Amino acid sequence: MFAIGLDFEARRVAELDLPEPDAPGPGQLRLRVLEVGLCGTDRELSEFEIGEPPPGEHALTLGHEALAEVVEAGPRTKLQPGDLVAPLVRRPCLPGCAACRRLRRDLCLSGGYTERGILGLHGYLREWVVDDESDLVAVPADLASIAVLAEPLSVVEKGLTTAERVHPLGPARALIFGAGPVGLLAALACVARGWEVEVFSLEPPNHPNAELARRGGARYSNETPSAKADVVLECSGAPAAARQGLDWLAPLGVMVLIGAADFDVRFPGFRTVMENQTVTGVVNASPEHFATAVSDLARFDRGVLQAMIHRRALKDWRAALGGEGAEAPKSVLAVAG
Ligand SMILES: [Zn+2]
Ligand SMILES: [Zn+2]
């Protein structure tokens, strides 16, 4: 079966020939992959900065943001052929740390987890896959054109859930650093919560991403944010943004780091104490956050979501991975047909 991934022996990204998956066992489903979204993680993988093939193999199929269709259901499953699903990325560690046992694989403490398309498990840039039903989130058919965004949104949902839980009075204003796909999804998620939202990024105000932020209901600025915020979301991955973000946190504010850059910032400890602030980081997402992401997609501005996506033919995978010719913030490869 056709697949695209990393050949760790030749150190190159290549078309792979993967064996067809077995028939689905109890609790499993055979899926036809419809499309796969690409992100910065895929670019880091392509440079062999991160990533690991499955044990005993020398290649790793890429693709961790996917939309798929059930084609065959194993015994004791609820989903049926024709149903659409968004797969989770991470698989819990075994036999299960305290977090994985409580269905919080995203908080895995042992480090023994695997991740489709990233760490020790083949991803979704291929025709077929068999997954456990517990690793899939059902997607209503009318969300088919945007559901590939469920995975990146799930991480945002996790960050916002934390911020809502931690902020003592409940947030009313959010400031988002970065106007890429994650920043734009964060803006839509904050607007949907009824907050006042500002996106701050380096692109000029006439940049298409800035336009999308405004269309989604956010204010956009590239010079200086207009006011401090109850929630600051760092979605750019730029160390300077993380440092700057701390200065725009209001009293009681919660800063959420989503962009995973390797950085150390000088931390304003005294102010954090005196203003009862919180700084937190989030990675990956639980099944619950995925489900929230899918239901939130239904209430976001559909036009903005669709304008965020540039669908490309599978044969253009190399250009898409390299970010060449991108016409929208999120490149999506059409895997099926
Ligand atoms: Zn991603
Ligand atoms: Zn674990």
C-alpha cells in the first residue's frame, strides 16, 4: 500500500510501500484515510529533528492530523461503515501510568506513549489504517470539509479548558500571539466563548492571515497589543513572543504556552505573585478535548475555517511538506481520490 514517510536509513522523505493492514479485530475499525493536514511538526520530522520509526522498522509514515472514513467494523464497535472519524494522535503507555489509566494519555507520566506519524507508530499519509475505536472521535458528516482541523484545535481546547479552570473570575479578554493555523483556531475558539479577542503577530495588517483573524471576529495588530488580557495564548513558537506575552498578562491572568519552541525566558516572578497569575504549557490532547474540538468546529465561522485550508493533490506532497506554493495557512493533502 502507498504511503509517504521518513526513511531513517536513507535519511530522506520518500514514498513507501507499506503492507495492507489486517482485518479489524474486536473493538477495531478499518479506515480509508480521506485527508491529512500538515504542520510544523511534519516539517521538523522531515528534517529528522524529531521522530522515531515503529520498533524494528526503518521507516515512519507521516501524518498525524487526519480525517478518515470507516470502511469495515470489527466486532463490538459502535461506529459503522460510512461514518467519519478524526483519529487521536497519541496512544497510551502500557500497562498504563496514573494519567493514562484515567484516560489522560495527553498527560502521560511514563514517557512510554506512542504517537501516530511522530513517535513509534505509522501515521495517516497512506490509504488504509486499522485503529481501535477508543482512539477515534466521530465527526458529523456536515463537518467533512473542515474536520481535518480537529487535531490542531484539540490542543487549543486543552489550553483554553485549563485557562477557564484556573482563572479565578473567568476570562473576558484573550490575546493570541501568532496568526498561523493554531493562532487562528485559538482566536475562533475564544470568540466562540464570547471573549474579546486580539491576535498579535508579525504579518502586516493586509496579510491574508490578518484578514482571516478579523473575519473571525478578532482585532488584529502587528505593532503593539491594545490592552492586557486575562488569557494570553502563545501560538507562534517564537521565544520573543513568549517573553513579550508575559508582559501583556492582566492581574489574575493565565498564560498558556502552545508553541513548543526550545526557550528560556526571564520570568517576572514578583509580578506573578503580586498579581496572582498563572503560566502553563500544554501539549497533545485527551479524547475529551478532541470531542470538544469537533463540536466547536460546528459553531465557528465556517467561511473562515474553509479559507484557512489549501487542499492539495497527494502527488504534490513534497511541495506541500516544504511549504511551497501554500495559498492558505493550513496545507491539507487529499489522500483518497
Ligand atoms: Zn500537527
Ligand atoms: Zn502513560
